[in-house]
Amino acid sequence: MTARPIGTRQPDTTGDTPPVGDRWVTLQRSVATAMIAAFGFIMAFVARAFVPPLAVAGVLFAVPLALSGWRRRGPAIAIGVLAAIWLLFQVANAAMVVPDLADPADTAAFILTFAVIAVPVAGVVGLVGLLRRASGSVATRTLQTAGAAIVLAAGVGVVGGAIAGDAVAVVSDGPATVTLRDLEFQPADLQVPAGTSVTWEWADGEIEHDVVADGFASDLKAEGTFSHTFGTPGTYAYRCSIHPTMTGTVTAVAGDPAGPDSDS
């Protein structure tokens, strides 16, 4: 047994507080897990389609998350770097991000957009904390603050959506038009008599969009129009394939003579 030099103190190992480094790694793991969950939720429930950029981003976060159980510090730093890159991408695409943050009435888009910004901010804080070997208490507070902010945003989104209600534009006769503007389909929900031709008009500047559904699809473009005739009663969901929060529906109701579905 090796004698302990007189005058030295043994570290206190009786407490249950995780070591400083462990708390920063826990923060980064939480960041990666939340980002992967957000990407999966967007593809499964918002876009209802496989979105390659989100899938790639999810894999990039998943790799260091998996490795963090082995190497810990290195993968945790990598998660922070990915979070910083993601934030830079959001800044570069502010024209697409700001409209979603400015419209709490669009509950899903508002909450998800806020989450995929707040969580990477926590990841960047984690990166700085790991590099500077800062106090682990900061990691704990960062995780708590990010979680509280997202819960608050969810509350705002739910209230905003409830106040706005489910606005459905009804066209009883004549042409029906949906405008693509401010990264939204306006109106997003449209009700028309079966047999009506709906026209989508591009009015979002230089931003490219398309209109994609199970039974029809437009080209990806920044200007022009696209039309589709809804000859069969039913509800048709559609989306923009590169902007997952851009979604809409057309409900064709029986009443007018219905011709075959077609588009142009």
C-alpha cells in the first residue's frame, strides 16, 4: 500500500455529481439526439417523405453520437462543430427560416424551426465548454435552458395555432389559385368542387419550389405556374420537396361533374 504524502487531500469521490467532462459530453449527446429526432419527425410527419439533406444531417449527428460512448471527448467536440455548421447554414438561409419563426400560427413549422436553432446553440456552447474545460455546471444549465426554451416555444405555437384556427379557403365556382410566397402555400388548405382545376403560382422571388403529391408533381422552379384538375372527390396532400415545412391540402368535394384527373 502506497502511503499518501502528508498535507495532501484526496479528491472527494463520495458525491454523485458527474465529473465536469461527463456533463459536457452529456450535453452534446442530448444535442445530437434532439437533432436526429427533429429531422426524423420532419420527414415522417411534416414532409411525409424522405428528404435527403435532412437524412444526411441526421447521419452526420448519429456517427459522433455513437462514437461518444467510446472516445467521449472527441466525438462530443465533433457534435459541437456540426451544430456550429448547422447554425451557419440557417443564417445563410435566413430568408427561409425567418418566416417560420415569425408565424407561431403555423404550429409545427414554428416549433420545429425554433428547436433546430435552439438545440444547435446549446451544442455550440458545449463545444466552447469542452475546448475551454469550463465548469460542468454551465453544461447542466445550458441543457436545462434549451429544454425550457423549446417547451415555451411549443406553448406559444400551440396557442398561436389555436387562435388562428384551421382556415380553409373554399372555392365554389371559377378558378382556384394557390400562391407560393414567403415559403408558404397561400392558402395552404383549399376546398373545391370535384372537377376543378387548381393553379399554383410561383411568387417567391428567386427561391425554387415544386409541388409534389402522390398523384402529380411539378418541376422544381422559381417562377411560372402549374395546374392540376381534381376530378375525384377526396383530400389530396401535397408539399414542396426541398422545403419540408411547406405543405398543403386540396379537398375536392362531390357536387359538380367530375372529369379525370389531369395536370399541366
